[in-house]
Amino acid sequence: FDLAVGGAQWQLVGRLAQAAERKTALQLEIRRTRTLSWSLTTPDGWTIKAPESMESTSPFGRFRRTVRVEGQRVEVEVSLALEAFEVPVEAYPAFRTWLAAVDDALAAPVEVRR
């Protein structure tokens, strides 16, 4: 079975940047931080294949994915901090691209096999 490192889909593009383009600045109103941690220990004989840890920093915020596999145990922590209150029209395409990359990083699978 596979588990997404972010648990359920976060759908950041769909929640924060649905429109393909904007004519006015996007108001985010508040800074947001979200952190999720989880771990899984498998029985002997099972294997775990997980994506690498990574970080992404942009003018809009920071994202970090930390993944540790030790024997039969995987530990995952993901953290997203949206630090911009406003996304100017000219920066909106880059904002959407960054959110899509974060969505992809959150969807990366931890593969657990017998």
C-alpha cells in the first residue's frame, strides 16, 4: 500500500489559487502555518520506500518535508508556512506554480510492501 506523505490531499491550488490568472491582487488575509507528523512501524519482512526530505522557500512562504526511515519504521513531518498577506497580480503565476509544487511534494508516496 501507499501513503501520501501529507496524509490526505491538501489541495493548495484548489483552495488558495483556483483561478488561472487574476486581474487584482490575491488577499490571503492571515499568515498560516500547518504541520503534520506521523509515523508507521511495519511488521518484520515488510519494506518501506520513501521520498527524500526536501525544503522549498519562496517569497510566499516555506515548505519542509522531513522523512526518516530506520528499519521497519518511517517518520514523516511536513510543515507549510504561508507568510504573504497579499500576492500581487504579477506574482500570482509564480504563487500558483509554487503551490502546485508543494501539492506534488505532499502527494509523494511512502510505499509499504510485504
